[in-house]
Amino acid sequence: MRPVAIVGSALLFAFPAAAQTPQPGTPPEPSSPPASAAAPGVPVREQQPRRGEVDRREEAQFGPAVQQQRQRQRAEEDQLYNEIMRRSAPGNSGQ
């Protein structure tokens, strides 16, 4: 019985990470600090503005004509998308 205890303790010392496995349900520890704790001089990654924010900024900068142009562009994109989907539908020869 004593050799088993010696071998077991030797394995625990050889592989300490195996002895300290996290419990189920606990979140893993982060491997790097969050962006707010970054060192000075390190650029912080910012999120891209959402479509609505971009639209508001464009309207504020260029006026209401931008909204009409944006509607025409989206209508054209929708038309192109529908045409591509119609041509690529099963059973169509692409004509």
C-alpha cells in the first residue's frame, strides 16, 4: 500500500496541473488582462459603428439627400440579389 502512495504523490508533483482541475461550471481564467487594464501606449480596440450610427452621421454631414441615395442603392442591391437568386434557383438554366 505504501508504494501506491509514493507513486501517487510523485505523479501529483510531476503533474501539478492535473491536481488543480477547475470545477464544472466555473469559468476559465482569462489568459490575458482585459483591454481596460492594458499598459499605457497600447492601442485599445474599439468597436465599429453600427449601420444606424453610420446613417445618422452621414445625414448630419451631407444632408437629407444622402437618405434618398441610400434608398436607391439598397433597392439596386436588392434587385441584383433577387436576380442572382432567380438565376441560381434549381431548375433554372440561367436564362
